[in-house]
Amino acid sequence: MAAVYPSPTLNFIVGKNASGKSAFLEAIFLLGRIKSFRSTAIKSVINSSQLELVVSAEILQMNGAIAHLGVQIDNKNYYCRINHQTTHKKSDFAYALPLQVIHPKSYELLDAAPQLRREFLDWGVFNDNENFLLNWRKYKKALAQRNSLLKARSLKELNVWNNELVYYGTIVNNYRQSYLLQFKPVFIEIVAKFLDLTDVDLRFISGWNTDKGLDNVFIEDLDKDLRFGFTHSGPHRGDIQIIVGSRLAKDFVSRGQLKLLIMSLKLAQMQLLKNQHSNIGCFLIDDFAAELDIINRAKLLQYLIELECQVFITTTEPSDFGDLSHIKNYKMFHVEQGNIIQV
Ligand SMILES: Nc1ncnc2c1ncn2[C@@H]1O[C@H](COP(=O)(O)OP(=O)(O)OP(=O)(O)O)[C@@H](O)[C@H]1O
Ligand SMILES: [Mg+2]
């Protein structure tokens, strides 16, 4: 068991390879997202020599109240509690502890399948508008129904579900669009601080040809949808792209630039959450030095200090953090063989 009393500002975590630094960040991530950031299997966060994992924390909420969050995971299930009440809603945790993580695999965000980018976008939309989640869930439920009708080739009821999809899909798309309208200028401003790239743009892809309207697209797609047994168009195919000049950033910027663009996306979400909702989240940065050169590391620390969010940053060498003499109220922790102590 370990207990940590972190600083509300910067927390530096140092330890050798395989000492347990990423595992510590996983514990925090688990509380905010009820999943792992390194693996798709939540179970992988349990120490394999143990039967279960319990993580709990007291979180200062933006209304000044303290929320007690607790998660317990065993081989089969997970149990979540907020203020000693059992809940099954992951969204309650996401609202209570808004967090972002940057880790060595984060650069995949722009390269991987759209699913990851949709999740990224929707985290922002979800925090921006409390009605988003309900509409997105209804959309996904209708989508599952429509897909099973397509597979069964039962066309009779299809229209009912088309109407549901058009109704909820339009709402979901509008929420996404209005979020991105606010998000884009914040993102572009952050990019300008870290990168020497001109003409950076963020493009939103709805997931269908919006000139035609979703109802018409369903009619046009019907043959294709029946042949493959799933719905080809809609907000479930939504995506975002970063464009530099007229090209997709992922196809030609350097790997370092790609990492900075992705870092800027994540910083922009936190910045917007603060600007629009006075909500200050928590930032996790794993393998700080592996990700950034020394100048960008210093800039990032400065940005995070000004953002006033709580930050947990890991590295193997204390010198990777650079000169900390001008930074107030930070705490330094040392991790060794799975134990964490403040130094
Ligand atoms: N589910 C698990 N059960 C037992 N051990 C695990 C589990 N998952 C990871 N480990 C081990 O725990 C140790 C600490 O892993 P962790 O990734 O936290 O190290 P780290 O300090 O982040 O190292 P690095 O600097 O290399 O990133 C490693 O030896 C790892 O293999
Ligand atoms: Mg690690």
C-alpha cells in the first residue's frame, strides 16, 4: 500500500526504469477514466501477484467540496464509489477528475484509426456540454439496432431507426461542431507557442456528406450498408484532422513536431475547460524527457504553471526537469521497487 500527499501544482516523480513510475500514473488515470492508458485491458493494472487493486483519492472540486473517489478492481469486475456511494457511471468519475495524459504512445493519436481521435474530441464535448453524453448514448443504441437489422436484412423497421439516428446524430454533430469552434483558436494559439509551423488548421469531419443530410445519405448508402451489414455514415465515423498548409500534418511533420502538436491538442482541452467552465483538471506526463527537448520541456512546465492545473510528471533523472529554482510549491517524489516516497 502507498499513500501520497501531492502538491496542488507540480509533482515530479523520479525513478529508475521499471521502478513503478508509469504504474503510479496509471493509478491516478484509473480514478478519472476507469481504464488503463497503456493497455486496453483494465485488469492489466492489477499487480499480477495480487488479487485486486484499490485506489482512492480525495479530490478538491471546483465548487470547493471534496469528492472521495474509490475504485476497486479484481479479476472479473470493477467497483466504483463516489462519496461512499456505489456508482456504475464512469462519467461521474470523468467529471470529478478531468484528466489528460501524455505518454510515449500518445503520438499515435494522429496516426491511428479515428476511434482514438473521436474519444479525444468527445472528452472535450462531454466536459463542455452535460447533454452530450445522453444524446451520444441514444445515437449509439439506435446504431446498434440499425446494424442488427441490416445484418438480418429486415428492412421493415429500418425507417424507425433511421429517424432516431438522424435525430440524435444531428444533435451529436452540432455539439461536436460548436465545441470545435471554441477549441480551434485555443489550439492554434498553443501551437504557435511550441511550434514554428505556419498555416496550421484543425478540420472537423462529421462522418457523412453534410451537404446531403443524414437521412438522404442513409437512402443512398442502403445497398452498401446491407451488403456489409453495418452503417457506413454518421457521427460514429466522425474525425478530426490537423492540416499544415494543405497537407495532413501526420504525413509530413517530424516526429518531434507531431508530438508537440498532440501535446498542444491536450493542453488546449485543459485550457478550454478552464476558460469556459473554470474547471481545472489534472495532467499526467509519462517519460517527460523521452518526449521533449529541453527548451520545450521548460516551456511546457511554464505553461502548466500558468494553467494552474495539478501535474504529475515522471522521468528517470531529476536533471531532466531542468532548473526548478524559480518554481514554487512543487513536490518531488522518488519511486523505487514499487514504493513511492516524497523527497
Ligand atoms: N500487472 C503487473 N503485475 C506485476 N508487475 C507489473 C505489472 N505491470 C507492470 N509490471 C512491472 O512493474 C514494473 C514497473 O513498471 P512501470 O512501467 O511502472 O515502470 P517505470 O518506472 O515506468 O519504468 P520506465 O522508466 O521503464 O518507464 C515493471 O517491471 C513492469 O514489468
Ligand atoms: Mg514508464
